[in-house]
Amino acid sequence: MSADTDTQTTTVYRVTGMTCGHCEGAVTAELAALAGVSSVKAVAATGEVTVVSAAPLDEADVRAAVDEAGYELAGQA
């Protein structure tokens, strides 16, 4: 991957309900499917999900993806 990091947006979200690696995987898969997302790192222990994308994401899209995974978006960290 040769993406220019100066043109990427990194956002940290708080997600409630994640308790294990399976939870992290479910949230990661749903968020990774959003247009423009290049990486996702979910950490159940902290409830934080770091998303790197080509442009800022619409919070409604992020909320819908997290809901689809079965968890709740608490907002940005």
C-alpha cells in the first residue's frame, strides 16, 4: 500500500458492548466495508475503535455499521 498518510483521516470512536476478540472482529468487518476505509483496529478492553479513511466518515454511516455488528457507537473518543 502506498497511500499518502497526509491525505488520510484517523478517527477514534468509542463502542460499547465489545468484550472479546470476536466482538473486535465483528466491528472491524462492518467498519472496513465502508467506502474509503483503509484500516480498522478495534480494542475490546478499551472500547476504542481506530478507523483510518480517505476522508472523514459520516457518523450516521459509522453508527449503522456498528449497529449491524451488534454494538453501540458511543461517539468519538
